[in-house]
Amino acid sequence: MLSVVTRLQTAAEGSGTITFVGSAAGDAGPTDRVEWARLHEQAQGMAAALQVRGVGRGVHVGLLGPTSRTLVTTIQAVFLA
């Protein structure tokens, strides 16, 4: 069974996209389509910042926010940290 991190990395290596619709698209308009590779790159940067602040394996992190691209990126960053 593949880990979540391995699955995220595999998705980032492909050519797939994720589409955010409505309010989840934020300022991008009615829809925001982003490649998994771009989202993964952003999440890796955020994960590095979390690690500097002491977030890593075994640390509990609470996330609260509206369903959005930012939230999805943040969730992925926590997995990567």
C-alpha cells in the first residue's frame, strides 16, 4: 500500500489537474484549474516553512478554513512536513 506522500508525489509527476469551482476558486473567478505539479511545488514550500517551525512526524496540526485551493495546498503541506 502506497503512503499518502508517495501518492501525492506520483500525482505531481503526472499531467493531471485539479479544478476548484465557485467560492473554492477564490479570486481566480468561477473556476481555478491548477496542475498537481504546481500545487505540489507550493505545498513543498509551505511544508518547509512548517518544518522550520517544528512541525513534523507525530506533531498534531489543526486546520480550519473554507474549502479552497489554499486549504488543499495547506493539507498537502502538512502531509509533506
